[in-house]
Amino acid sequence: MRLCPSVEGSASPLITHRIGADVCLARQATNFHKCHRCRYRGQAADWVPDEPDLKTINMQTAQDPNPNDVRKVVIPRPEPRVVAKG
């Protein structure tokens, strides 16, 4: 699996996703718009870069707020209106 796009240089892409080598090669063959700066461009299907892809951020491990720091807010609700039939 490859991270697409895996750009050369220091600028990291905003949106990436994991694809197989076969999809990567097919995109390169059809001049996919993200391939022009990709580090896998022109490489063999079994080629592995010396340094790994950029790490992805695991959103599930974000810190939950400390329960002591959370303040409950009471939102007043209006009383239900009674409509007289008549």
C-alpha cells in the first residue's frame, strides 16, 4: 500500500489516502493530476522508498477534555403552550 499522493519535498498534501501499487501505476499511466510530484512516479511496483511515508494523524487518540475543565450550561426551555379548543 502507498500513501497517495506521496510528494517529494517538504510540502505535505492536505488530503491523502492509501492505495495499492496497481492503482498507483494505473494513475501514473493516465496522467493523474496528483502524480507530477509523487515520489513513486516512474518507479517499479515493488519499489520502496528509503524513508517511510509521512505519518498520518490518528483522530481517535485526540485528548478528551478533563471532566473538571468542562462546565455544564443550563439552557432554559420555554413552557409548552396549551392551545384551547373551542
